[in-house]
Amino acid sequence: MSWKFDQAPNVACITCRSVIEGQPVLVATHYEDDDSWGFMDEAPANMTTALVVAMSEVVNRHPDLDEIASLPPGWSATRIAVGQPWLKKQDDWNSES
């Protein structure tokens, strides 16, 4: 399998324990400020389960992430389940929610 992401396999990314343990990645973020990546499940962000791991640790467990490897910095992709289409959107971190 060829590596499709813009960061090397050994570059750190943000994830959560449940993703490493096999839960599906349903939210992927390619951060604009430092070009890093985050891969999360559907649970709200929780610092007690957050991990910093090599990107390969997540991508090797979830090879379907290759589908969003070309996601530009400053964009996120979400899906409701594995096998469902990714919905991609440009992030606007400066807007009020």
C-alpha cells in the first residue's frame, strides 16, 4: 500500500483511545495552522482519552482513511458510518457558533 497523506507515516497526529482500539474514524481534520491531522470517533472531545500517535498508527488500523488523504489543510471531513460518504467542509475557526 502506498502512503497517500501529505505528512510522513511517522508524523504525530491527534486521535482518541477508542479509535486506536477499533472504533471507526468519523471525523477527520487537517489543521491549517500546522498542517497536522486529527482522527476522531463520534464522541465529544475528551482530554482524558486523547492521544498523540504516529499517523501510521491510525491509518494502518483504518485504511479507508485513504479516501480523504487529499483533504486540504483547513478542511474537515465527517461521515455517519464506515462505508458512508465523507462530507467535506472548509473549517472556519474564527466564526462564532
